[in-house]
Amino acid sequence: MSIKDEFLRLLREDEEFRLLVMAYLGISDVQSALGRLVDAVGGLVRSQSVVMDVLSKILENIEKLWENQNKLWEEVKALRESQNKLWEENNKIWQEVKALRENQERLWQEVKALRENQDKTWKEIEKLWQELKTFREEQEKRWQENEKRWEEAYKRFEAIETELRNLREDFNKSIMAVNRRLDALGARWGLISEEAFREGMRGVVERILGVAKVEKWSYNDVNGEVYGHPAMIDVDIVVKDGSHILVEVKSSVSRGDVAEFWRIGRLYERVNGVKPRLVIVSPYVDDRAMELARELGIEIYTEVT
């Protein structure tokens, strides 16, 4: 039997042995535990020193945290005061916004009323424009009617004015004709000279012939072709468009006057180489003189107006 087996047997069978072994083992364990405890206490002391250092640092940090917390509280307090002011301002703003909304609502009501009034006004204006348009159309019709009436009246006035002008011209012509016939009678009976009558008839001659000026042709008839003896010949002449016109103006014309004027024309043709047109202007021409003038191709004008 080995020692191990004997030792195990004694532990099973011998109670005293067993208790001794247990006691021995217990003292060893206590010693070992105490050693460990001493080591642990030493570690704890060391750890406590570390902990103390840590706690010291923690306390410093806590103090700093308290300082920061105080500062933070001050800032929070300032923020609260600012926030309170902000809330007051915000409340004021909300009050103003509320007032603005109320004013806006009243303004919208007024705008709505203005629009309604404006619609009514536009309707009234439209009616007014329609009435004005109708008035203008009626006025235009009236103006057209008045214009037609004025045109008719103007035409009537023009016709009346024309009639009055014609009457005045006819009257003036009649007076002038009477005056010239009186002048012719005066010249015929010696009351005025033939030369004065001839000068008064100059405008009539210019009108009859359509010229602005009547000239004088004078020639010394030394051979006596006109009167049968030498004499100075004076006769009125008009040159128009290359045509030579001899004009005799007398208060009265006889057959001998026509023959004399024809001889003057023949003399003019011989001297100037141009056959002239012969014209006699007189208010009194006897029948025999008129007949001879037609035979000789002499023009006779008895209308002295």
C-alpha cells in the first residue's frame, strides 16, 4: 500500500487524524489569506492614494463645473431675461399683427364696398356713354340737317347775290349805254367834241377787241387818196396776234363815213403792205351806211355798253 492510499484511509477511518489535517489546512489557508489580505490592503492603500488623487482632481473639476454651472446659470438667467423681453416683443408683434389683420379685414371690407360702388359707377358711366352716344348721333343728324339747310340757304344767297350782281352789271351797262348815247347825241349836236366821245369809247373798243391798249396810226396823205386832197390821216389801230385792226369810233356814222374809212384802210394796206381788218364802233349808224359796210367787209358794232 502506498503512502497516498494510507493517507486516504486514515482520513476516512481516523477522525482525529482527519481533524488535525483539517486544522492544519485551515491555519495555512488563514496565513495565506492574511498574506493576500495584507497585499490587498497595501494595494488598497496604494489605490486609495490614487483614488484620493483622482478625487482631488474630481473635486477640482467639480469646482470648475460649479463655476461653469454658475456662469451657465447667469447666462441662462440672461437668456431668460432676453427671452422674456423677446416674448414681450413677440406679444407686442402679435398684438400689432392682430391689429393689422383687423385693419386689413376692415380695409378689405372697404375695398369690397369700393368695388361695388365702382361697379355701380361704371354702370352709370356706361349708361352715360350710351346717352352721350345717342346724343352725339342725334346731334350729328341735326348738324347734317342744319348743314343741308345752310347749304341750301347759301345756294339761295349765292343765287340772290348772283342775280343782284347781274342786275347791277346790267344796270351799270344800261347807264353806261345811256351815257354813251347821250355823249353821242352831244357830239352829234355839238354839245361835246367828237374827240371827247372817241376817248370815252376807248375802253369799249378795248373790250370788244380783247386787247389792253389801242394805239394811233398817223400818215400824211400827200396824194389825197382819202379826201381828194393832201391831208394828215389819224386812225386808231390795234395789232393782235399778227392781225392789224383799224378802228373808227364816231358818235354817228353815215354812208360817206363808211366810204372814207374804207379808203383809209386801202391807204394803210398800200403803205404797210398789210391788209387791215376794219371795225367801226358807233351807237348810231344809218341803214345806208350799214348796207355799204356789209358790202365793203367792214365790221359795225352799235352795242356800246
